Amino acid sequence: MVMAIFKPFKLDDVRDALTALGIQGLTVSEVRGFGRQKGQTEIYRGAEYAVSFLPKVKIEVVIDDGLVDRAVDAIRKAAGTDKIGDGKIFVHGIEQAIRIRTGESGLDAL
Amino acid sequence: MIRKFRDAATGLGVAGAILLPMAAWAADEKPGLDTGDTAWMLTSTALVLMMTIPGLALFYGGMVRKKNVLATVMQSFAVTCLVTVLWMAITYSLAFTSGSSVVGGMSRVFLAGMGLDSVHDLAKTIPESVFMCFQMTFAIITPALIAGAFAERMKFSAMMWFMGLWAVVVYAPIAHWVWGGGFLGDWGVLDFAGGTVVHINAGVAGLVCALVLGKRKGFGADNMAPHNLVYSVIGASLLWVGWFGFNAGSAAGASVNAGMAMAITQIAAAAAALAWMFAEWISRGKPSVLGIVSGAVAGLVAITPASGFVNPTGALAIGLIAGLICFWGATGLKHAMGYDDSLDAFGVHGLGGFAGAILTGVFTVEAIGGTGKKGLIDGNPGQVLTQLWGCLVCIAWCAVATFVILKVVDVVIGLRVTTEEEVEGLDINLHGETVH
């Protein structure tokens, strides 16, 4: 499974890049967090407030092991802006996948 | 303003003589009444009411946190209703009937004797009912402004008691001193539309409230960012438009003075908005939306006492100076002193009102203000001192009386909500409702 966290405005680009690889589905969540980008500062009439957590999107996509490298590459290209705060990609294994409607399992379920 | 009314009345006499051949057409009118003046004052009254509801309600409502929006707009609305009833019952009489030089009399208690034919001495060309309503809208916005200082932490019951007492004990006498035939008017203090009576008064009362109630829980540590600045932009814009009724309406008629007051008001508001915006841009790196609208309000506050007495150049200067002073008040002074004037009732209205009152003494010119009204630039430096004395008297009475009222209300019912209610929000705890 590939999980990626990146800037919200790049979501459509990432989706397009992944569907171009033939990937048939992914899950999106709106999340907040911080990394090296830290937060931002808002100032209202001289009162400064640090915004500690910035909004990001997280996608989770379960794919055949053979596609993982190409998928990671596609996400990097589509989500990257070369600036701090672009996000991260995590890859980990999945024990089993089952399609609820038919009961198919393994690669057939993807 | 008193002298302004007298000048307007004299002007009407001349106009009346010119219009003598049309006397048959005017036969249905009461002697001295002017339909043009009356129409403009009806309009002005509606404009000034609009400043409080919804103008000020939205201006303040947008600046608080989401859990306190309804409680904040409720304050403006409830004060509007409360002051209206009090004005009818007693405060109009205390402010605007002849009594002593300190307070008016009781002859208009419950508006006794005010009929269709009644005319007030200060505005002889309009019905007294219109004069009474116009002045009422000033009495409404003044206490409503104070609420900015104690936003997000005062009990609603305590707020109602405080506002009611304050309207009678502080607003009515000060309005009488300056406009109603009291001693400040006799001293020659110039306050065209309420810089002292409305803005210094509300600002100083706000500062006392902020000090007596103490800071909001988490002040300086928690994120207290405004929940919706679009509300504040709408509110500030309604205030700006309504201010034409406030200042140009204070000419008490559809006169040349009203026209000039409108022009001057617009110039000062825009100048102060730019001054605040550029000051913030230079010192903090970004021109903020809250900054530019706050600057506009600061300019409107400062030009209020001067709006019938200065020329357009004076208005430009007053706007620029007030924008910078109020920027410092809301972003520098407050944080340096550490008080929690939550929405800057003192920083904008107190400081802006004071700056405007003093600058009125500087920039008043006889060519606009009328015979005998001269400021520093017109060769009468003494006017600055007169203005200063007027301010100090009002500040002293307002501060002392506000403090006493707060202490009394605190002892009897308590001023602040509990910490738990404050953290959870006033909307759900005081009013049983939440916004969207």
C-alpha cells in the first residue's frame, strides 16, 4: 500500500498521475499536521497566533507490488513543488484485500 | 452642535423670507418646520440606528471566536432595545431638557407633553419627535461600543444592568454638558457630532471595564483569532455609511453644513484607513483586512467632533494622524500595558475620540465652523486647551462613574461568567444557541 501526505491543491494532479498508471481506486482524507515546514503566523491587530498544524491531504492506495515504484514516482512528480512542506510518501504491506460485493480476494479484489 | 443649530435656525429665517410668496403652499406646515430638514433628519436617524444594528453587531461579531458570536451580536441588539425604553422613560429628559448646567430636568419623563406640534430649541425646523429619535440613536450606539472591551466574558444579566445604569448615570449628564445646555457647551468646547460624548466616553468606559473584569482566560496564550472577518468588513462598511447620518445629520438639517460634513467624513475615513494599512504593512510585513477596516473606523471616530468645523485639508490631516495613533493604540499600547481590551473599544474609540477632540481645536476654521469658531491654525491656540479641558472632565466623570457601577453590579450579581462557561462559550451557556 502506498500512503502519501501532500499539499491539498495537488490532489487532482496526483489523481490524474495515478489513474494514468491504471490504478482503479484510492481513498482521500483531509488531515492536519506539521513537519519541517512548521506552522504559519497570523497577526490580528498586533496579536500573533502561531498556526501549528497545516492542512494537508492524505491518500491511501492499495496496489500490486510491481506497481509501487512507478506509483511513488508518479506521486512525487505530481505533488512536488520543490518547496518545504511538500509532504511524504510511505509504503507498507497489506496482508489481505477482499472485495465486499463478490468476496474476491488478493489481487483480484483490487 | 448647539451653536450649529442656532446658525441653522437663523439661515432658515432668511430662506423663509425668500419663500414668502409660497406661503399658501406651506400653510399646512407648522410654523418654522422645514420638510427638507425633516426628511434628512428622518433619514439620518435610520442611518445612525443602522450603525449599531447590524453595523456594530457584525463588526464586533466577526472579531470574536465562533463560540461567542451570538452573545456578541446579542449585546448590540439588547442594548438597542434597552436604551430605547430608557430614553423614552427618563434619559432623554435628563439629557435634553433645561435643568441645571449639570443635568437636565424631568419635564419630558415618559415623553410627557411631546405632541405633534412640539419642537426642541436645538432643532427648530424639525419635529421634536424626530430630534428625540435622532439623539436616541446616539444614546444607543455609545454603550453598545463599550461591549467591545469586555467581549467574550461578561454575564448577560450583568451587562444589561451595567448598560442601563451607565446610560442614565454617565451618558445622559455628559450629553447634557456638551449639547443640552450644560457647562461644557458654555465653555466653548467644540463637539460637532459626539467625539467626546460618544467616543471618548465609550472608549474610557471600555478601558475601565477591561481593567475591572480582567483578561479573558488564555489571553496571550490561546488562539483568539477572529472567526469570520467578512462579518467585520460588512459591519465596518455599514458603520461607514451610517456615519453620514451621524456627522452630516448633526447639522440638524439639509444644509450646506450637512453637505460639507459628509465630504469631510468620507475624506477622513479613507485617509485613516490608508494610514493604518501602510503603518501595518511597513511594520508587520502585510496589509491586513482587519487593519484597513479598523483604520476606517478610527478615522470616522476622529473626524466626528470636527466634522462641522474643519475644511477638507483638515479632514485629511485628522484622518492620517488618527489612523496612526489608533494603530499604535490597538497594536502597541494594548500589548505593552497588558490589558485585554478585546475588540479595542479604547484603542480605537477612546484614543481616536481624544485625538479628534484635540485636533478639532487645531484645525477648526471660521470659514467652515461659522462665526467665532477658530482653532489653532485660524489664530486661536486657546481652543486646543478648551478641547483638552472638555476631554478631561468627561474622562474623569466617565471613569469614576463606570468604575462604581461595575463594582456595584459585581457585588450584587457578579460580572463574569464562570471559567467553565467562558471556555465552553457564551453562546451555548448564556443563550442556549450556537451559530452555524
